[in-house]
Amino acid sequence: MRKLKARIFDIEAGYPEVVLNINDAEDMSIHSQDRVKIILNSKRIVAVADITRTFVKPGEIGLFAEAQRLVNAKEGDVIEIMLSEKPKAVEYIKKKMEGKELTEAEIETIVKDVVSRKLSEIELTAFVSALYMRGMTMREITALSTKVATTGEMLEIDKKPIFDKHSIGGVPGNKITLLIVPIVAAAGLTIPKTSSRAITSACGTADIMEVLAPVNLTAEEIKEIVERINGVIAWGGAVNLAPADDMFIHVEYPLAIDPHCLLLSSVMAKKYAVGADFVVIDIPTGVGAKVNNLEQARKLARNFIELGENLGIKIECAITYGSQPIGRAIGPALEAREGLRALEGGETPSSLLEKACEIAGIILEAGGVASRGRGKEVAKEFIQSGKALQKMKEIIEAQGGDPNITSDDIPVGNYVEKIVAHESNYVTHIDNKAIVKIARAAGAPRDKGAGLLLYVKKGMKVEKGEVIMEIFSESEYKLTQAIKLAKELNPVKLEGMLLQRIPYSIYEY
């Protein structure tokens, strides 16, 4: 063991990391990426060591943000350091890389080491990559789901049964949660909806709801609100639900991979953590969505249902149209405004209202509020009667927002540009990914007022000079970048009814 003087660096490494001068490292036989045990007062952690010649001097130890917070170190504190053994999880990760099946105990060890940040970024990446290439059996996925859930916070809501919904994503403008939760809650059913923030999308449900009310709620606050008014729309990250899943996503994003087994466990671990009894899984399907065709969608649905049975959760999957955005609005404030307007009974895109009521209807039927086949109709009645809007006002107030807010009160970006059609033709394709890129270039989701309104749908006839899209931003510079991107990507494809003409002269007889 050696004592070194702390140097604090405000750098987020993503896991506990320290820096040693090469002289000290060689004296202690520590190599780059070795584990070291750090002790300060009564606090002990394991960190990954990096080696430097100049960043810190001999006799010093540099602590990045995560390590500093865990031991509560201050500049100049005397830190005790020693070499630590490699986590057992590394051996099990190698086992999965070799294509072997992991035991429940081995999966538990990996998840615990992930949550306690004992694994380096390289080792975590190796695990996620192994899952992408080797996959998992349903037994392994079940174990992974339960361990990911139980290593985080578990919600204990007494008002049962508990209903929930989840979309696997991939389609911009999918703001249906803002309608589904108040419909279901107004019907007297319990729905503690914990949602995510955007990672690669223009906004997540939590980003949209945050326009209307705070979403950083504690488990105790969620429990109190749900047991009082039946529903909530909160950010799952604030509750520490399934924290290992967030770390897996951190690795998946730069690699642009989404292992099938992690998709299943990511969704179901969070539903298991909130104590869900019945869940509707929305599987958008089509060109530009995560799932390209009905065959893939049905296979995924069967996997969700089987995993649900293993976890004691009843699952019904809704395969939905995913080849173009839902509604017109893409971006936090714009989507909040469109969703609230639908509850108010104002002009609403049919795709938004139909999809929200279809999925809410499935939950109403499962909860005995509507008979089989009448769920969608009953869900629409909750909107038409104003009961869903009143419940949404209660939810907004309970979460600390203004219950009297209307769709017209929601501000959006004041830098605006209209994109018009340069020819008269039919809309043959809308590129979901391009739409998201444009909205993000405008500032979404960080800038709540940024995003776009899409005025056309696939199959529509568009006249030359007609507005097909309106881009909103809170920054003149970001608006310029979004306009430039819109011109480059051309997300709305216009074509005539004649796709190709093959002249008679090319044929030889």
C-alpha cells in the first residue's frame, strides 16, 4: 500500500478512474487498465488506473469525477492505494465471448460489477459486443432481466393490478404516452409510467412531459402520486430503475448496435422493477423503423410474450405502422403542444389519436373497463368527455406543474423556417432517420422549443410551393444548420405516378 496526494480533475470518465505517475506505477507493479483499491477515511472503492509521465507528478494521484465523488476526496487529501484483483465478471464475459451459456449466478456477478462500476469501458464493451454476436438463450435473458431490475430500485405500489406500456422506438413523433396515461388513469386503472430521455431520437417521453411538469421524481413521490390519482409520467433515470441498463446503452450508442437480448431485457427489467402485471408493447414496423417487416415483428412479439411469462407479467404486443412519423410534431415542446391539444379536443392528426386510443384500448380491455373489441371506442370516449384532460391536469399538478396550462401556452422556438415543395407531385417516402437528424440539428431535445412540424404524409398530393415542413429553433445558428441538413437529406421524397419509362427501342426481337 502507498499513500499519494490527491489531484482532482473535473473530467467525467463514465466509471471510476485514476491517474498515476509512471514512477509510482512501476514501483507498485501497476500497469495501465489494472484495478487499484482506493481508500480515504472509511470509504473504499475499486478504480481503473491510467499511467502518465506528466499529467500528475510522482507522489500524486489524479482522481476523475466519478472516483472523486465516490470517496468524497478533496484536493490534497492523502489517498491510500494498492493493487486490486481483476473482477470475477471478466472471466464470465470471456465465457460469453466464446459462445457459452452463462449461469444465473454468473449473470448476477456481471450485473453487480457493472452497477458498482468495477468493469472498465473496454470490458463492458466486450460484454455488449459478445451479446450482439453470440446472443442469449431465453433462460439467460430472463436472468439478465431480473438481475438488472433487482440491482436497482424496485417500486412498491400497493394499488394493483399495475398496467404499463412501452414502445421499442424508432419512429419520430411517437408522443402517445401523453394520451394513454391519462385515459387509463381516468378509467381507474393504475399506470406508473416511467419513461426515458432521448439518446438518438429527437426527444423521449420524459423530455416531452418535462415541458408540462417536473419528471425527476423519487420512488416515494411516484408511489404517492400513483396511489392517489392512478397515474404518473416520470423519468426512470431519476428513480434509479435498472441502472445497469443505462450503462449498457452508454456502450451501445457509439457502436450503433442494439443486441436483441438487451432490447428484450432493457424493456422487461424496467417493467419488472415497477411491479407491472400487464404491459402493452408497441412494435412500430416498416421501412425506417427498428423492425422492418411483419415477420420480424411477430418473432419479437413472441419473445416478449415468452419473457413476460417467465417474469410473471402478461404481455400483449401491438404491431403498429412505423414507416413515417406519428402526428405532425417532432421535438419536446411541439410534441407536448400536440399531445395536450389532442386531450383538449382540438384539431389532432388522425395517426396520433388512432394509435393512442388503440393501445389505451388494449389496456382498458385487460383491466375490465371495456369489453373485448370495444377498447378503442371507450378510450376515445374518455377524450371526448374531457375526463382524460382532467386527469392529465391532475397528473401535471401532482408532479409540480401548472394544471391550468393549455396547448396555446406552450412556447416553441422563435427562429422558424418553412420548407416548401419545389415541384407538384406525390409523397412516396418520408425518411424517419433524416427527420430526427434535422430536429436534433435544430437543437432538440436539449432545447425544448426546437424541432419541426411535418405537414405531409405518405401518399399525399403536394403542389409546388406548398409548405411541407416547418423547422423551429431557439438559436439562429442551429436553425441555419437544420435548414442546410434538410436540403442535403431531402427527407420528404416526391415522385409522380410514373416511376420509370422503358422505351420500346431497347427491346430486340
